[in-house]
Amino acid sequence: MNVKLLDLQAQYLPIRNEIRRAIDEVCDAQALILGPHVERFERHLAEYCRTKHAVGVSSGTDALLCALMGIGIGPGDEVVCPSFTFFATAGSIARLGAVPVFAEIDPRTFNLDPSRLEEKITPRTKAIMPVHLFGQVAAMEAIDAIARRHGLQVIEDAAQAVGARWNDAPACSFGFAGCLSFYPTKNLGAFGDAGAICTSDDAFAERCRKLRVHGSGHTYHHEMIGGMFRLAAIQAAVLDVKLKYLGGWHDARRRNAALYDKLLAGCGVVTPFIEDGNWSIYNQYVVRIPERPGKPGRDAVKQALAERGIGSGIYYPVPLHLQKCFEPLGGKPGDLPETERACREVLALPIYPELPEEHVRYVAKTLREVVGEG
């Protein structure tokens, strides 16, 4: 049996005609950059995320960058973020001349550990950037409380969490702003790069709209130095079609996750821990392969699955505080032991909505055979 880690064609083909019609509308109108299709998607996305505004931009990375620019992050400022995340989280901070300060994760959820967060705050700290990793909302109540105590802004990196909820409140609605990625592999994926910034602050939203067009908003009068972060109309049209199906896709991912949880119970892997009150959208279904004497490690397990036709992924193999580009920050092995252990143990299994039940059962059966009992 051949089981892909992700099959984008399986999602596209059932809605192909609807998407092609939406693309044709943009082509016929020749309103290709921003314009009515972007405005319509922004309105629908803001309603979905329960924020007043959604500002469409060119990628999830640019959403983070533009949001940080919008709150005035610059050289010498510090922004606290996890080290166990995609590079864009810290890269967007560093690109502004600011310093990413890496904090430890909760080993159960892989999200920022609030109990280890405050120790990273200094007089130079200007913001906290929690990441809702793998589709589960971070401990925002505690993080927001810490931010208020220290007068800091909170920018949610919700790149993997569009539609995730905590106590029925959606990602992007907790902090000052939330940033989304619509990279094609995301739960809500465009036909290329795309992203958005969600916020309920009127002035900040307007600032981001100007920043995404070189700080002018198309007026040729530049109030600030921005960038070219515009969302293409074709991407917005595709996303607006897909947004209508997102709830059903989330439900399918959650069904697959529940079946994995059941089938993998009691074996030598650690299945995802979802905190009470969290409604995960399972952007990834990530298990741990604990390091055990005489048992195959994560890399050996991944290879064994591949030999049996099963795709899997490692998110992420190297923590950001040990990446070469951040060597000047002085990070060294042992600084963040839970983060480093996660990088050695995590393995993502196929979880996409269209994944047949027989494939889920085959993956679980094979994984149990490879790792043995717990």
C-alpha cells in the first residue's frame, strides 16, 4: 500500500470546477492585485476568525514581518518566541534587526511553556510571539496575562492553526494580532504563497494595509517604509472557495486523529496531547518516538515506514537556537532541553482530510509493528 503524507489532488479534484470558475472571474475582470476579490475574502476570513479585520498579504512569513513592522519592532528590540517552530517565526524578527529570544516549550503540547516564559523577558523585550503549533492553540490566557504585566504586545503565529479554538475562541482572536499562512499544504491552502493578518485594532489594520504597499496604500505618498506584501486576487478567489469547506476538512482530520489515538494506544509511541478546552485542527498529527534502549529511534522508524510505502515528516529536525544563522546569539546544546528532545523524537503521520480509513489503519498497524509495545 502507498500512503502519501499529503495528497493535494484529493482535495482539489472534487471542487475543481468551482475553483476554476473563481479563477476565471478574476481573469475576466483583470483585477489581479488586491481589489474586490481580496476584499471579499478578507471580510469572510475576519468573520471566520472573529476579528474586525483581516489584511491579506503575500505569505505567512510576510504576515509576521508586516505585523511586527506594524507594532514598531526594530533594531535592538527583543521578541520572545519558541525555538521549536518553522524558521519564519524567528526569521521575521531578525530581518527587522530585532533579537529573537528563544523560550522553552511544554513537552506535551510543543507550544510555549508559560511557566518558563517570564524568565526570558528583559527591559528590551517588546513583544511575545507564541506559535499555535500543529493546529493546537497555545496557552494564551497565561501568555496574555504575562504580556499585560510587562506591557508587551502579543502577535500570534497561527500559521498552522486557522480555525483552531480554545474554549470556543478562535486562533488570531487572543493577542493584539494573529498571522496566518495559506501555503498550499496548510489546512486552508492557496495555489501558491499567501497569508493574512487578523486583528480587531482599527489603526493597526490600516497601518498594515499601507505597509503591504510600501507604506503608501497606493497613494504614492509614503508615510512609512513598508514592503511589497500584497495578496494576489487569484489566491484570494481560490481561498474564498476553500474557506466554505474548511469546517468539514477540519472534522475529517479530527476523525482521523481520533482513530490514530485509538489504534496506537499502548504501543511505543506517544500520541498528541490536546489540552482541555482546545479544539485542534491537526495541521499535523505528530507522535513522539521516545529514545529507548534496544528499540528503533525516530529516524529508523521513519525509514521503516518509507520501506512499507508510508510517507511521514519531521517537523522540526533542528531547533532554531542551534541553527547556524543564529550562532551570534550564543545558543548551545542543552539550553532548551525539551525543545532539543522534541527535535529528536517527533514524527508526523498522514492526517489529511481525504485519507481513507484503511490507510489510517495500515499506518497505525505498521507503526505498532516497527516500534513494538510500550
